[in-house]
Amino acid sequence: MNPLIKIFISLVITAVIILGISIPTVHGAQGFFQFPFIPGLEEKARNIFFHVPMAWTSVLAFFMALYYGIQYLRTKNQDYDLRSVSSAGLGLMFCILATVTGSIWAKFNWGSFWNWDPRETSIFILLLIYGAYFVLRSAVEDDEKRATLSSVYSIMAGVTVPFFIFVMPRIMSGLHPGSLGDEQGKGPVLELKMSPNMLAIFFVSLIGFTMLYYWMYSLRIRTARVEKQLQTIE
């Protein structure tokens, strides 16, 4: 990856962290460097700059794992299996980070880190699904058989992602904004119920985390290829 792109990604993520944390929340906010006071959320509204982009990045990574799983089954090219597992690993990592940031938010809003809300339950199921994916890979020694089984599994797992992330939490009543019966509608993200400055930082964060995923994915691919070459030499 071009060094300038790496610097740009670092600057974007750093800017999101600094602005997302340091801009004060006040009543009657005016100007870019003031966040409006949101009843019920207050300072906790800042979590949206990190939790949602992490969840989005995990979805993107899982879809990439599905895509390369299909490519492997179509071509039997081991490099596609390497790409699929690399993306699935990053997806699992970002999914864990989304779960952690969501749990922190839940602690301050709902009084407990975990409440078995439909959205919490759905992301927990995804963690189990993709955790089992890596258990499957570790249980099969033959490269071709492992790649084939993993590709089929990643496709089936990827198909479930939209249901668990976008559908299940909205067809069941729960504590999370956007759940069935939520009087405020679909929540601040889907309906973009944010002030212009918060909206700008939110979208910059989405772009930043997406680019961070691509950077980490590229690095993981290069590392995995080197590891595979070393195993071949041995």
C-alpha cells in the first residue's frame, strides 16, 4: 500500500478519535466544535463514532470472506482461500470490538454490560458462527479439503450476516434504538438524526475504519503468503 495512503488513514482515524472525544456536549450547541445535548444519551452519544463503524467494518469483512469463498470454489485457487480466511479473521476482530463498545454503552444506558437484547443476542450468535469457522479450519489438516469446507462454511455464514445484523434486531422488541416498537423510529443512524457536525465525523469515521480494514487486510494477506512460502520450504 502507498505510504501516503497509510499516513492518510492514520490521520483520519486520529482525527475521529480526537474530535469524537474532545468536542464538548452543550445545550444550545453552536458551531462545529460543540455537540448538542441529547436527552438520554448525553456524553454517551460519542460512542456512535466508534461502535457503528466497527460493526459496519465487520459486516464488510464477512461479505469479503463470502466472496472469496465463492471464488475459491469456482477456481480452486488457494490464494482465494487465504483471502477469505484473512477477511473472516478481521471481521471477527471488528465484531468483537463492536460487541465491547456496545457493551460499554449498554452499561451506562441500561445498567448492565449485557442484557440479551435482540441486537446483543444477534451479534453474539455471529461471534459463535465465525468462532466455529476457525475451529473447523484448525480441525482439518489437508489444505484442499480445509479450503473447500471453509469456503462452503464462509458462504453459509455470510448469508446469515444481513439477517442477524439488519433484520432480527428490527423485527423483535428490545432496548436498542430501532427495535420493534421503538417510538423514536429506526434510530439515529438509519434516519440520520444527528447534528451536521456529528454526522460529518460519523461518515469520516465510516470511511476511516473501512480504509483501516483494507490496510490491515492487505498486510494480513502479505504476511499469510510469506508464512505459506516458509511452510513450503520446510
